[in-house]
Amino acid sequence: MIKVIIGRASNNQINFLEVKGHANSAEYGQDLVCAAVSAVVTGGFNNLVNVKDYEIKLDEGHALFKSERPLDAHDEVVIETIVCGLNTIAETNPKFIAIKTDK
């Protein structure tokens, strides 16, 4: 199962996003849930402008975004779009992805 943890700062802005694990919804190389999650997260991370301001990791089975300061408007939209995409995937594949929001 893919586990997603979303952290929000006191201003409700996302300051932490971690995606871990594998969906195992099909055999390796055929797993469309993993492919969808990878596409959403990788595409989003590639569209962040201020990457030097964040801790970003992107490895097989693990993605991390962490920010110690407020995001600018563009990067906030990118991160919120990643989360929206992940929520959409989770809605249609609840056995393979779980999302938890921490405040």
C-alpha cells in the first residue's frame, strides 16, 4: 500500500508531503496505481520553482517534500495540485493508497 502523509503549517499551507511504499495492485511493471502516483508526484516536483528552498527527495518507493518557510503562490498551487491528484487516485483505489493529514 502507498501511504501519503500531508503536513500543514499554522497558516494551513502544506509544508510536508511524504509518499512511501508501493501499491502492489498488479505485478511489477504493470501497476497502474504506482504509475499514476509516480506521475503526479514527479511531475509536480519538476514544476516547483524554488527547489533550493525545500528539502526534496525522489527515490523509488519514497518521495518527500519539506519546507521550513511559507511557499510562494506558484509553488503552493503546485503542491496543492499534487495533493489533489493523489486524493483523486485514492478515491478510486482505496485498497492501494491511504492519505493522512497531520496538522
